[in-house]
Amino acid sequence: DGAHASAAALRALRARHGDAPALVRTRSGKTLLVLLDPPDLRRFYAEPVSVLAADPPQKCRGLSTHEPDPDGDGAGCVRGEQRTGRRRMNEDVLAAGVPVHPSAGPILAAVAEEARHLTAAGSLELSRARHAVNRAARRIVLGDPAAEDDELAGWLTQLRAQDKRPRGGPRRAARSVHDKARARIGEYVRHAGDDTLAGRAARHGDPEGAVDCEDEARLWLLAMDAVPDTLLRTLLLLGAHPCEQDTAAAEAAAEVAAGPARGELPRLRACVRESLRLYPVVPDLIRVTRGETEWRGVRHPAGTSVLLPAAFHQRDPERVPAAHVFVPGRWKNPGADQDIRLAPFSHGEGRCPGDQLGLMITAAFCAEVLRGHRVTGTRPVLDPVGPLPVTLDPHGIRLALTRR
Ligand code: HEM
């Protein structure tokens, strides 16, 4: 498959050229400067947006606060102060880097209620996970009344499908869906409670006039897409590792016994991070240079695309111990979060501002499942001692749940 071929190709490249950045031509004829050496990775993360601008993958088009070349959408169209204003607002509302979000109480209550849909059938697959997570996401971002809004859910699904298609496709139909979703989100935003992300955004204030709450709320709803896939992969991995599963279930039970859920769940968060290391939702980080840059003495013109193959580095057996094995304990080391070899949320200025919120929500969903149920039969079958498969298509995952 594609990911495997590219890992093999990157290994071959390194064998031939050593660790120096390699200029490669893709099948579509684009040239890319591929980074293979840790000092170059460090530089990639350290350079400001004025040197390396984001060129987000299709999956997160419009999500980034620093896209270089907007196509008139409005959504991703940000430069300079506007980016700074949006970035600051995102960090504040999402509480970037803060393990337990200030609105954790209501957020975890919504997760607990919606998680009931996950275990209702005794088996769990992607459509059920998406349904439950999307309901929770609408409550967290917009407020409880939005949970029942299947019409909005349908529009967001259409926008997601549209985002995945190459640019320049049929835009007019998408435009009307976009406008309908925006108007509906606007209605919720006007009445959003203080604990919702939209309510927090409204209170954040916007002196520079850079921020559009409706657009941000829509982007947060789409950003939550990372959660159902990650939830299923984490539970699948725990199904193949019964000892880890028992430890995680004990942690989930202890949290409830300790009183109202606090949302810390360090062991489960380590499992979620490890599943993201093995199966990142953003496997390639791409930037475009704003001016001429020099890498190891070679000059490259402005407009060069720079690729940091994060999925490859996270599983590079030459640099990461037990690269193809599920070892959540590696995340216990306090420096692991900043380890540049491991970058499920990226690093530096472009790092995901929803990192801790995403971890808290995903770990909480896992905890809700594991409290009452054991993950037993699973598809695909993973070999707990063999190297894990390179990719895990969430559409192919089916989990069997038995009562504890
Ligand atoms: C497990 C869940 C998540 C993962 C793995 C993830 C991963 C990422 C990654 C890797 C990036 C950077 C992409 C790049 O540098 O090219 C990113 C950006 C971003 N993420 Fe997340 N994310 C998650 C959840 C969330 C959530 C829950 C939110 C908000 C509710 C969110 C909001 C954003 C935003 C706004 C950006 C753009 C930041 C900027 O350009 O300044 N993410 N995410």
C-alpha cells in the first residue's frame, strides 16, 4: 500500500544519499524537499510562518491559521496580524497545552452521555463511532441543542467529502451547503452557553476584527474528525494487548470512584498518543518556503515545498526503539511530548492548538467504553508480538464488546 511504499522509498533514499534533505519528484510532477535528519526536523518546527508557510494536506484545508494561498474561500484566508489573532484565539478557546480543559466538566458529561451509543449494540464500527463523536462534538462546540441537528450533521458530512476532493472541483453546490451550514452554526453561536467553545470564543473578544466565530466553530467541528478514527484504532490496539487494556480499564474505573470525572486519565492518554504515533491522522507535514532558503549548503528558491514525513519518522526503526510495536509507556517520559521524532500534533508555531482537548475527549470516550465492557474479538486481527501493520483503515475495524 501507499504508506508502506513511501516508507520503503524514504529508506532507500536515505541509504543512497545519507541524511541530507533530498529533492524528489512526485508522480504528479511536483518537486518536494524531503527532510530526513533530526536537525532539519528541528529547524522545520522552529522556523516562523514568515519563512515556512503552511500548506496543509487536503484533510485540514481551511483549518490552518496560516495558509499561504487562499482560493477566495474566506475560511483559510489569513495573513500577518490576522493569523496571529486567530492563532491566539484558538489557543485560548481550545486551551492549548492545558491538560484538562477549563470546560472539562460539561465536556466530559456530554462525552459520557453520547458514549452510550457506542456500546449499545455489542459491536462497534466506524459509523457508530462517528455518530456518537459527532453528536458530542456539536454539544461541545455549539451547545446541547445542536446534538439533535441531523441536518447540520449532513451538511458537515458533505463539506468533509468536498474537502477531500482536489481543489477546483464542482464548487457551486458546495458553496450553498457551506452557506447553509454557516447560517445554522450562526444561530447556535448566538445562544451558545459560556462552557461551549463557541461561547468561549464570543467572550474572547476580537480587538483586531480578525476572527469569525462561525467559521472557527465550523473548523472545530471538522477538526473533531480525528477523534472517531483514533478512538477505534486505540480500542483495537487495546483489544490485542489485554494487559494494557486491564490497566486502562482500572484507571477508568478509579476515576469514577474518585468523584466527578476529572479528565486526566494519563495511562489512557498515553495509549491514545501511541495509537497516533503508529497511525497519525496527519502523516505528512508540508510547508512552502516564502523566500530563498539554504539547506546543508544547497539553495532552494522561494516557493519550494518542504515535506516532513512525520509518519515515517515516528516509526523509523533506526531512531525509534520498538518502532512497530504498541508501547504506550514510551509517552510517560515527560520529554516525550516535545520529542521531535514523534509529532502526532506537530511542534512549534504550527502545532495543533487542540492537542490536549483532543486527547482528553478521545481518552474519555475510551474510558466510557472500557468501564462497562471488555474489547474482545476484533477485526482486523493484530499480532501482539509481530510488527504492527503500516496502516489501519478505520472502515475495516470491527470491535466486539462483552460486558465486564
Ligand atoms: C486526536 C486529535 C487531533 C490530532 C491528531 C490533531 C492533529 C493536528 C496536526 C498534526 C495539526 C498540524 C498540521 C500541520 O502542521 O500541518 C493540527 C492543526 C490544527 N488542529 Fe488539530 N488535531 C486533533 C484534534 C483537534 C481538535 C479537537 C481541534 C479543535 C477543536 C483541533 C484544531 C486544530 C487547528 C485549529 C489546527 C490549525 C492550527 C494552526 O494552523 O495554527 N485539532 N492538528
